[in-house]
Amino acid sequence: MNENSPAKGGNAPDFEKYNKEWYRNADDIAAFLSKANPNWPMKTLQDLLYGHLQLLTNNVSARLKKDWDADIAAFDQG
């Protein structure tokens, strides 16, 4: 992340904006995949993608805080 990153710089409005876009993108991917294969329910795919985004958020947050134990734990969860 660069110095102007909303997560690193503490710009909450930008962070919220981009976080919502991140989850909207996950919704778009889940919708596409569930239409491509009816054996993959939209809700199941959303849950998987949201879980992935949460793991990434935990990992990045720990790194930004230089909390290396939490960083390792977040990586292990993934």
C-alpha cells in the first residue's frame, strides 16, 4: 500500500467507499459464477468471497500496525 492508501492514511470516507466497491465486485463475481454454473449457489459464493476479503483485510490491517504475530495468524487462517 502506498502512503495515500485510505487504510494506511486513516481516510475513513475513502476507505468505506473502496471497501464497498470491493464487496460489490465480489457480488458481481459471485453472480457471474452462479449463472455460469447452477451448482454454485450465489449465497455460497458470496460467503466464500466475503470470507476471502475478510482474511485479506485482517492480514493487511495487521501488517499496517506492524503486529507481526497477528499478521502470521491472519496468514495462517487463509
